[in-house]
Amino acid sequence: VLSGVYSVEAMAPREALGFPLNIRDLDLTVDTLDGGSALINEDHPGFSDAEYRGRRDRIVQLAKAYRHGDRLPFIEYTDKEISTWQAVYERLQDCHAKWACTEYREMLQQMEKYCGYRANNIPQLADISDFLQQRTGFTLRPISGLLSARDFLNALAFRVFYSTQYIRHHGNPFYTPEPDVCHELLGHVPLFANPAFADFSQEIGLASLAASDDDVTRLASVYWFTVEFGLLREGNDCKAFGAGLLSSFGEMEWACDADPSEECREMGSMKELTKPTVLSLDPVQAAKQEYPITTYQPVLFCADSLQDAKTKISHFCDSLTRPFFPQYAT
Ligand code: HBI
Ligand code: FE
């Protein structure tokens, strides 16, 4: 429950407030940006595969039916789905050894030990959510597709991370136009077990509650340059901690290797084959930095540590014109 401005008596239903006040209010977030089409259009690798689309619809229905407090849906993945996961998992292993930050690599080992992470097994959200809850209080909630930035960030205020449960099309294991279980579980989830990372994710979420549209855009941009594409200094190197890097071997190599391979350059569809500009993390600048969503990032931000990111993001959130400064109590 959030406290700060509203007394218990004054608690209005979410429809009146326009934002969730309680973790249970997340049940009222139902509209995804894609209107349920799951962004499957002619360009999508699964567009003309009826079996794939039927399977995905069934998983999406489970997410739509989910209510706070329910058991997270258990998905029995097919052999085909598991081999897609396996291709991604094995390909990423070498990349993580070279370019992932230490916190991620250590946590992935723990997830292998406690959460069923393996090349030939797609972990279940329920096992991961229990693990995260013990470590940092974060939990997972299934989602059918892309949400608005506001709805997506609002949930972080309650230490809830929305996770899709379907997997990309098997025709192209190394490409997905939208989040899928590989991106969520291999990119995002491990670092939510890190206390500093969990804290600044929640700070972004708390700042997004009742924020102006401009501030939501700024917060989404800070989120993009940290949680999605953030780099972390380790000695003279910048290692990956953002999920968009950790779940994509092409972009991870592009961002972190001094001399990216030919394959990496080709996959990135970058016209100019110059390396990205890496700036020291500054949320004020990250908030207004433009970014492409379909090509490799031309500009990236590197934090000195996850604690450094937390401190800077906290200052940034305090600097916004906020209607109130909520506290979160479980
Ligand atoms: N919706 N389901 C889902 N998953 C995301 O990762 C996601 C989203 N909506 C917006 C979003 N991410 C970000 O681009 C930021 O705008 C927050
Ligand atoms: Fe993501």
C-alpha cells in the first residue's frame, strides 16, 4: 500500500485516481498497446504459422485471466519451444562470459541452481518469482504483450515486473520484434535479485505514479538507458547490465567489444560502422537522449556501479516536479 498523501479513508478506487494505489490495482491494467494482436503483422516471423499463433493465443489468454494472488501460470513448453530457448541460451553463454557484468553472471549461476535455468529447460515464472521475492521482494506478473510506458513503469512501484511467457518464433531464434520469455528471463530477471538494481527500478516506478506525460517520457528514457541498455564499469571495460544487451548477442558485442566481428556489424543494420558513443551515466541527459528502437544504440551510458546508478536515479527522481513522494509498505 502506498502512503504519503492519501489517508486510508481518502483512498479512491483506481478509476478515480488514474493510477494504482495498491498492488491489487494492477488487475485493472488490461489494455496492451497492441490491442491483443501481439504485434503479429506481415513482418513478424510467426505471421503465417497458424500453429505458432494458436499456441501464443493460449498463453496470452492465461496472462489476461491472471489476477493478483493467483498462482502464476505453469506452461508446459513443447520440444520445439525448448529448442528455440536452447539455441538462444547456448549462443548467449559465450557472450555473457565476455561481456556481461559480474553481478549478472553470479546471479545467473544462482538461477541455474534454484530456478531451473538450463539450456534444455525454460524456467517457470512461479519458481523465479518465489526466488526474487525472497531476495528483494520483487515478483513477476504475466502480461499478454506491450503496455504503455506509464502502465509498465507504474507496476515497478509495487516491485512487480511484467513478464511475457510466450517464446519467439522458431524460424529465427536470434530475432524477436517484441519481448518474449528469452528477453525477460535471460535479459531482465536475474538482476532483480540485486538489491541496488531492485531499488532503483522501484524508484523509477514510484516517480511514474501520477506523473505528467512528459515526466513519464523522461522516466521511460532513463529506464531505457539503464534497465534496457545500461553499461557498468569494470576496470577499463564497460560490461552489460541492460536486458536489451544481455539478451541479444549482436548488440552486446557491438556495445562491449573493442573490435566487433563482421557478423555483428552485419546483423546490426547500421549504415555507419562506428562504435557507439559511451557516456558516463547522467540521468538528466539520459532523460532527453533520443534512441532508435530497431537498430543498435548509437549512444549508451555507463554507470560506475549499480549503487552509483541507484544514487543518481534517486536524485533525478527527486528533481522531478512530483505531486507527492509516496513510500511503499508491504
Ligand atoms: N510492456 N510488456 C511490456 N514489456 C516491456 O518491457 C515494456 C512494455 N511497455 C513499455 C516498455 N517496456 C518500455 O519501453 C518503457 O517505455 C518503460
Ligand atoms: Fe525489456
